[in-house]
Amino acid sequence: MLGAANLVMGAWLATAGAPVVDATEVVKDLAVDMRYATPDNFLKQKVYPDGARCLLLPETAERLKKAADALRGQGYRLKVYDCYRPIAVQWQMWKILPKPGYVANPKKGGNHNRGAAVDLTLVTLDGADVEMPTAFDSFERSAHHGYQGGTKASREHREILRVAMEGAGFKRNPMEWWHYDLPGATKLPVLDVPFTKSQ
């Protein structure tokens, strides 16, 4: 996997035999706002525990670092909203909202369940939010990458994020400006490892 040997050893979390990495140990200036650890999400419910971390497969984290490095010189950092999602939580989300297109069917699992997807946005170097086409978890047409409405600034920020993420080897979700996947992620195994160090 890309750059896995370069990851600092302290970042590895060999939980239940599944290697995942705390993304903040790889991307040192990564801002974290785990929305599903709060009610501030489309479910309007907290489904992640307090202390939930941004866990990713090593390749995902290394590619995220590449994107962050490219953005830093442009005056931006990355802020993540969602990273790895345990399949047990996916079942919980499906129970709350069993609608494909909004929530991945846990029978198959989604790329978040593989540690191979990340939801994120841009912030300035001092951590201030920048304007994007919609809020996170908006399912309006304006969240699509092809949407040409809204403000010029919001479209420019979406494009800056896209160029950095695709330049790092991610694939964009055409319907969600914030969602990026590893190529071939659906071939990876679904994981179910805990979020927090105390679990």
C-alpha cells in the first residue's frame, strides 16, 4: 500500500487484527469534527461514542496526507467529518434510516466500513470554515459536483478540494462534494474495530 512503511509506528492500531491508523498521527494539522459523535448530522442522533477518532486504512491516511500537503501551500487545511465507521454502527444507522442512497446497506457494507472513505472539507490554516456549496450531509442537488449554482467562492473551494483529493489518488462521489473513496475500495474487507482507545 502507498507509503505504508513510512507511517510512524505509534499511529498503528492493531485492533482485532485489523490495521487502521489514527489519521491525526499522519496528518498532523488535521482538524476533526466527527459529526456522528454529535446530533449535528442528517440522522439528528448521536451514533458514535464520545472520543471517536478518525481511523483509516494506512493507504487512505497516506493519500490524505498527500492532499493536505498540497493544500497547505494554498492556505488551507483539511477538516474531517467522518472516516472509518464500524459495521455495527452501520446497522444502527440503517435501523434509523433504511434508505439506500442515504445510508449504505450494512449487508454489503460501505467504503466507510472499510476505512477507505473520508468525508471532509476545507478550513483556513487558522481553522476557520470556508464557504462550500452546502452543509455536510445535505442531500440536495446543490451538493453534487456538477452543480453550477451558488456562489463563485463555494464552487472554487469545492474545486480546490477536488483537485487536491483526486491528485492524491482519491475518487470523488459525484453526489456529495465532501465524500472521497480509495479506488477499488469495494474489493476491500469490511471491518468492525472499536473507535476509542478505551474500548
